[in-house]
Amino acid sequence: MAAATLEPNASRIRIVSATHSQAAAATTPATQCSSCHLRDLCLPCGMAAPDIDRLDSMQFARRKVKAGQTLYREGDRFQFIYAVRTGTLKSSLMLADGREQVSGFHIAGELVGLDGAAQGHHASATMALEDTDICAIPYGHLTDLAASVSGMQHVISRLMSREILREHSLMMLLGSMNADERLAAFLLNLSQRYAARGYSEREFHLRMSRAEIGSYLGMKLETVSRTFTAFQQQRLLEVDKRHIRITDLEGLKRRFEVRVH
Amino acid sequence: MAAATLEPNASRIRIVSATHSQAAAATTPATQCSSCHLRDLCLPCGMAAPDIDRLDSMQFARRKVKAGQTLYREGDRFQFIYAVRTGTLKSSLMLADGREQVSGFHIAGELVGLDGAAQGHHASATMALEDTDICAIPYGHLTDLAASVSGMQHVISRLMSREILREHSLMMLLGSMNADERLAAFLLNLSQRYAARGYSEREFHLRMSRAEIGSYLGMKLETVSRTFTAFQQQRLLEVDKRHIRITDLEGLKRRFEVRVH
DNA sequence: CGAGTAGTTGACATCTCTCAATGCCGGTGG
DNA sequence: CCACCGGCATTGAGAGATGTCAACTACTCG
């Protein structure tokens, strides 16, 4: 439903900024990892300096994705993985009957699109929730590089394995937690990710709707909304639409006693 | 709970067959991929003949795991991935309060343990549901090989990406399906996997308890049981404890119109 | 100003869980 | 050999959580 209403919007936007077409070369200047402020979070994370230099030789294309525009759709050929520079994306899968399952939200420094490596085409669709800036990393070049630079092989596996872990904890959440625990886990996860990027861990702005949060957490938007107000009444949060202030971080953590490592 | 009652059992067994200790070298003769009857499903799947020959040079150790015994535990050092030769395994994660979330069941020709690659230790535990025979594949050797054999790099990424896809569909299942759809999806998935191995797609024996199925599908064992009887009343299945006969495969598919393709 | 979108809230329906009783089976020990 | 026990599965009744439907508000965009 959300997808159905948003797609026309996406194409409207595409007409305005027609240069940003799917899978096209960059319109903005290329970028080097070594000088990127996200280098400690993103692709080069954990790499040795000489290996990062090799990455620089690849000159990743930059691209802007407007709010509501899709980066790739389910079934699109897998050519790139994408590093988020600024902004927020969501990935989602579709059931035949139109039900949407949001499989992830991605913020600055995170990598998107690895799900395509198995079959050569993307298994999910990814859309910008706000105006977003990305690096497009040609996957083929990356694996070529891995053949010559021994450390690179490890980097790729680590990226994928990290993705597997991420999905593990989502499965945990969906499989064995109730609504309170799910929302608490979600907010704490976001909080940590913002904190790692130097933003406040207690106060942030959600870029996604209640329906999108609900889909991600396996619950309906009304339940998300009710859980937000419940948390507010328990003095864990202050909520004003999409603006969140965590007033009792410890209390929130107590809701969600997961030992996800 | 399941884990707590089964662990002592595992160690009892270990005393009896003391040679099969965690992460130890094989006690059974090593095996070559090229002559394995599972080669088209397992690790070498999709590889060129010369590359498979390179695999053979690694001489994977074989190991037996008795029913109830664990292959690795959460937190164990990640050294091997394991290929199932015969038998069935389950992987699971634990919440701090003891709730278990089964994250997968693995049968012949499937690979287990890749979740450890990100952090160097396993994020889940894996246990045999029946007497099981595996190949232990040293992950370090595999990545070394990837550095010299260009095709191998691709194989590893494909394996991991496949794991990501598998978890995607589980997320879909947990996030947006009801009890009927979940159980139908589970049975159809099993059916397909057995069919791919030359077994009947309509009749098979479940190696896991109702509680384990329930944990995997995010529902309670009673609900699993009730759903089985409902399917039986609708003439979709014949169920006798763990023996399943699918009498209306198409009808079952209609329950679960997922386009996970 | 009017239409559309997002969010909140209430009332009620439905689904799944919880607790409890029972049956079945295989293994063990008298 | 049989009685007993423990584990697994099934079933019922009732509770509780979440979903559904609908009304209402606030806000944005044209």
C-alpha cells in the first residue's frame, strides 16, 4: 500500500531531476574513501592504510536520491552496492498480495544492496526516506580488487556476515518479542547507531512513518502508536510525532533484555 | 528450556564417543568434494571443474555428531564452516531470559556456521536433531584459496548472500504472516528441499519437535499443533506425529502466496 | 480554503497464548 | 513381563495481546 502510493511520487520527482536515473553513472564528482569523514564506519572500516589507498583508485561515483525515489527495485540487476553518505533509506520485500515487509533502515556509513550478490539481481527494493546522498560501489570492481589485495576478501565477507547478524537480531525480535520489546529494541538500536555517528543517543528524528516502523517490527501502525504513548506514560520517552527524546535510557533497556552478543 | 534439558544429554554422549570433541581434527577419513554425491547442492555448486579440484586438495575432515550433541555454541571461536552430509541440525539464538529463537534447520548438502565470519566467533549455537555426519571446512583455508583461485571469491560471497536471502524470507514470514501461512510456508520449504535431494516432496519425517517448529516460526507449540490438525481437517495433510504426508500440495501453496521466488 | 497524509485514540473482533488435563509412546527398573 | 515415568503431542477453556475499523485532529501542499 505504502509502495503503491509512493511510486508515482517517485517518478514525478524523477522528471524534475531527470539526471539521476537508475544505475546510471554519477552526476556529482567521484569520492575517495581515505578522505571521507565516514571512513571508520563504512566500507574501509578495519582496513589497513595501503588497502584503503587501493580503494581510492576506484573513484566511487556519487549520487543523490530524492525522498521517495527508489535506488533499486526488486529484480533489478545487481551491479553496485551503495554506501550511504547522508540521509536515510529503507529496504523492503513484497508479498504477492501486496503486503510489504520492511527489512531494514539505513543511515550514514551503512552499506546497502548486498542481498543481490547471490542471484545477480536484487531481492529487495530500496527507497530514500529523505533526500539522500550515496556512493555507488561497483561490486565487480570490488571483487576484482579482492583477488589482488588479500585483505579485501576478508572485508567483503565481513560485510556480508555483518548483514547476516543484523538479520539474526531482527529474526529474534520478530520471533520472540512482544510489541513493547520490539519498539524498545528498535529505538535503542537507532539510538546506538546515531551515537556511533556522533549524534545524540537520546534525542533524534525518525525518518520513517508509523506504518514503516510497524512493518519492520511486524506490527500494525496503530499498535506502534499505542506503544509510543504507553512509553510516554511510563516516562521512558517524550514523543512529538517523529521527534523522539529518550528520558529514561536505562528503563528502555530493561524492556529489552536481549543478549544479542 | 529445550537447550537446558538437552545440554547434559549432549555431554553424556560426548563421554561415550569421546573422540568427537569440539573443533578437533577428524576421526573419520577425509573426503573429496569431486566424488561426493552432494556436490551439486553443496559447497562446489556452480564451480568449474578445475576449481573443484583445488577444493579436493583441502581434504575436509569428516565428523559425526550424535543427536542432541552441539556442533558449536554461541561465542565459540569461528574456525570452520560445516557441510551437512547426512542428518539434520538446528541453529538457535538465545535471549537473556532463556527464550530460544531457532534460526534455521539444516539438512544434507547445506552449509552451517557462516554467521561467525563477521566477528570471529559464532553468533548462534548449532545442535544435531538426529545422528548427523558433517564435513568441517576450515574457513581460513577457504579464504586463502579464494585469494589464489579467482572463482572461489565468488563462491564465498554467493554462499553468504544465499544465507541473507534465506533470512529475508524468514523475516517476511515472521513479520507479515499468520499462523496458517507460516506453517504452510515451512512445510513447502521443507518439501522443496527434500525434493531437490531426490526424496519425496509429499511425504517426509520431521526431525524437530513442535516446540522447535514453533520457535522457528514465532509461535507457540500449541498453536503449531492446532494448525496441523486444522490442515488435516481441510484435507491438506495427513499428520501422524512427525510423519507428514501432503495430500493437497496446491492447496497448501495457496495458503502462502509469497512471491519470494 | 479544501484535499490528502500522518498520527492518535476508542470500541470491538480475532488470533494467539496460557494453563491445565489427557493420551500416547518408548525406555527403565522392579 | 508389566508398571511407571518422562517427553511429546493434542485438545479445551479462558485470558490477553494485537488487529480492525472508524472517528477525529493536526499539518502540509496546492
